[in-house]
Amino acid sequence: MKVLFIGKYHYFENLPVMFLAGFLKKHGYECVYLDLMFERNYIKAIKKIKPQIIAFTVVSGLQTMYLDINRKIKKEYKCFSIFGGPHCTVYPETIYEEGVDAICRGEGELPLLELVEKISNGQNKFDIKNLWIKDGETIYKNELRNLVENIDEVSFPDRSVFDHYDHYRKLRSRTTICSRGCPYVCTYCYNNIIMDISKDKGKYVRIRSVENVISELKKVKENYKPKRIKFMDDTFILNKKWGLDFCELYEKEIALPFVACIRVNIIDEEIIIALKKAGCISVNYGVECGDEEYRNTVLKRRLSNEQLVSISHTFAKHGIKTVGLNMLGLPGETIDDCIKTLKFNIECKVSFAHTVMFSPLPNTELCNYAIQNNYFNGDFANLSYNYMFTKSVLNMKDSGKIKRLQYLFSTIVAFPFMLPFLKILIRLPFTKLYQPLFFLHRVYNHLYITKQLDWQDIFVIESGNKKR
């Protein structure tokens, strides 16, 4: 039995695919990865690989692209296709799309293994927990299984599944996660829904042991010689003791620069000092909105302006660069609200102000709020996904000005002497002039200020020497 995972390079390794491939290979099944960025003729490549199952891991905004690709594949090649990832977990209606044979809700390792085993053995596959499966016109909607209790028992992510692509082998930034689940209930995030549907299925937030994470990173360091590690957890260091123990062992055993996403209300100066000593070069954290009341009542971030300013300055004091994560064009926001967010980033003195246009993720609380208040028409097919999130699907009064503000945002935060000219600049119809400034400033910051990526991570020139 051969399983083919299909994805597209987005500056980092595809962690869900690596975890799933590692788990299946541990149980004796062959896994192959096909990257759409590097394949000129993916249909031809699929016919050469000859998989029995094709799997897609999907985030909202990419579903339309992958659904189109799956339909094209099905016209040329007979196989069983399954869609998973956060989009399918929160929007299982994906099963009704043409060409989709199954969707997976929640954690995928055990249900995918069971599916592979049953198809291999010719057994009934319609009763697998976590899966919704088609049988002609019938849809079998199976309940969720219990969450994996001890995530140390999950196989390490298998990076070798990407090794037939030169670009992946040469990546200087390598990724992993230390936990599953997030205890917070931000209204714009998938997590809120996943937490709710998993409430009777075991402990939701689970943290790998320090030793388990370090053991994985030793293998990564030995096999790939990366320049840095990026921890992709929604919230890195959920437990202070774990964090201090991790920093101590990481410094001793790994000693590579690293970056992570943190939550400012559970980080103190003791942890910041430990992070710096261990090799942390930059952190990302959510500012999201400069209006404290909106942040806490509508977004439910439960973070004060005082906390954000204080922790930002403390990171700067200890020489760790900060990336403030911001959303523009939130439901009901005006251009003045967005400018308030910009000014707050200046007050925080973030090293880089990262901005995205708000994208309503299906069935989230903020998405439903946007629909109910006529900011969004509920057509998820119009959602788009790219690294810059520069397109909004919301009805906004000041959409043109907000778009130009996004393109100028990080530059003006970095050079606040430009602030008095901002309202003039966003009125001028120079969107095409501001856009390259936006891209160049972002690339410059990732490469030279926060140092979260290298040139070869960002610029994909060729796949080169693909081996199968």
C-alpha cells in the first residue's frame, strides 16, 4: 500500500505531513510526498508513483485549490482521496465536494493508519472514527475518537519524505512542535471549535516531554545541519517549569538559534532570560488590534495594552527581537481603528510589525459575527491563502485605505518619523507603488532583523535532481 501526500511549499516544512508519514512508515507503509511548487506535471508524476491513497492536509483558503487539483487527478487516475487538516475539522461539509472520498476531523495518525490497513485488507472502511466517508450517495459520519494521551508516543516527524527535492534538503530553517492543543479561546481561531468538539475525548492540551523534543532535534541537527529551529506551537512554553527545563537542556544539547510564538501573559523576565541564554533570537506574539476593548471583548484575547508594552520592552532589554502579529480589516474596523493599531505597535517598539488582512475561518465565532453583521457573505470558496494575507473578503467602508495602510504599516512602525504623513499617503492611489515596499521590507526583516528565514528558504529557484 502506497500513500501519496500532496502539498505546496510555503517557506517551512509541512509538519502535519511529516507526522503522518512518520506514523505510517513506522507501521510498514510506504509514503511519498509530491510538492506542487516543484512539479511541472503532477498528473504524470502521480501516474509514475502509482499510489492507492492520495492525502491532502488543508487550511482554509487553500481548500479550493486542492479540491480543483483532486478533481483533475480523479479524471486521469483512479485512487482514494482523503482531505484532512484544520479546514476539514471545522468544516466537515468538505465531504460533499466532488471527488472527495473521505475527510478527517481532528488528529489524523490513528484514523489514517486504520484506513490504510482496511483498504489494504479489503475490509469495511466506513466505520473509522474521525472520518466522514462516502459510499455512493451515502455519507458515513463517524464520531471522534479519544485524543492521543501521551504524545511522546507519536512518531517523530519524518523529514526524509521530502528529501527527493533539493530545496527541502537544503532548508536552513527546520520546524517542530512541542505540544498539541491551546488553552485559549480567541474568536478568530480554529482552536475554539476543535476544543469544543474534543471536550469529552480526553485532555486537550498535551505537552511533549523535554527529553522527547530534544531527542528529535538531535536527529534533525545530525541529519540536516540546520541554521536555526522554529517552534510552530500556537503557544510555546505553556508551563513555566517545562520552559525553564527545556531552555537548560536545549542550550546543552542543541545550541542552535531558535524562534517561537509566545503568549505575553504567561511569559516573565525569568523565562525571557532563559530563552536568551538557550539561543532564542526572536519571538512572535499576537498584538492583533490596538484597541484593548475590541481585543478583549470581540477577539477574546484577554491581554491588556500594559502587558503587551511591558513584555515587548523586556524582550528588547534582553536582546531578543520581537514580531508583533496584527490583523487589519477586522469586522467593523475603520481606517482610524487600523491606524490606532499601528500607533500601538510603535508604542510597543516591536522589531517588526507583521500584518495580515483578517480572513474569516469557517464556523469560528468571529466568522459568524461577520456574517450576522453583513461584513461577510459566507462564501468560503472566495477565501484566499498566501503568506502575506493581502486580500480581504469582507465588506469594508475604508477597504482601499486599509489595503494601502497594510502595505505601509511595517515601514512606518520601523520609521515612526513618517507617521505625520500617513493619512496623506493612504489617500493617494499608489497601491502598486506601496506593494513592492511591503514585500521588500518584510523579506528584509525576516532575513536580517528577526532572522527567521534564509534566502534559500524564501526564494525557490528550481526543484533540481528529484529522485524517486
